[in-house]
Amino acid sequence: MAVLQSEIAAFYAGFGQPDLLRRAYDDAVLLVPLTEGDEVYTSRVCGIDWICAFTSIEEYARYMVARGVLEDQEYRYQRLLGARLMAWAAARPESTGVSVDCVGTQPVAFPPELADEAEEGAKV
């Protein structure tokens, strides 16, 4: 996880390398929220599904607080390898990207590849 966090910090400092960031992401074990039905939680924004993934339990907790955590509710997650998560996203029929630490101080998004028509719809 330290390698991914280091590569993210490098991007925010202005000298990140996309290939190194992607390799660090692929090798990282991330926390991924699950729905009540044990499905990977996704959030739809501008017609694109996003998987929210987190580098630590603290980042996941920050996200849950931003969403209005209920104290008596259980918030489950699965630990998944970044490469596996990206493969799952790419195999979905809906355009799906991955957002890492989306409410943290250094969020990173790995958007899906979109057809030209889908890109136009996402810009609206």
C-alpha cells in the first residue's frame, strides 16, 4: 500500500508517472465496500458507475462519515487486489471506473474507457 500512496503523492507533487501509478494500483490491496447483498458497491455519476476503493480503514471511515454513518449499522467491505478490481470493472456491461480515497486529501480516479457517444453523455 505504501507504494501506491507514494505514487499518488508523486502525482500531487507534480512529478508522477502514469505507468508507475497504474502498476502500484494493480499491486495494491484495497478496501472495497459491499452492499447488503454482498455485491461491490458502486456509485453512479454522470452516467458512469464508480467503484469506491480505499487505501486504509481510516479512508473508508472518512467516506462513511461523509455519507452519514449510522452507529448501529454494520459497514462491510472486501479486500481486493487493484488489478482484480480493474478487471471486474472492465468486464461489467456498464461503463465502470475506480475511485481511490474519493473523499480523502489525495483522491485518484481510474476512469473507464468510453466510446465517443458515452463520452459526450458524460460531459453533460
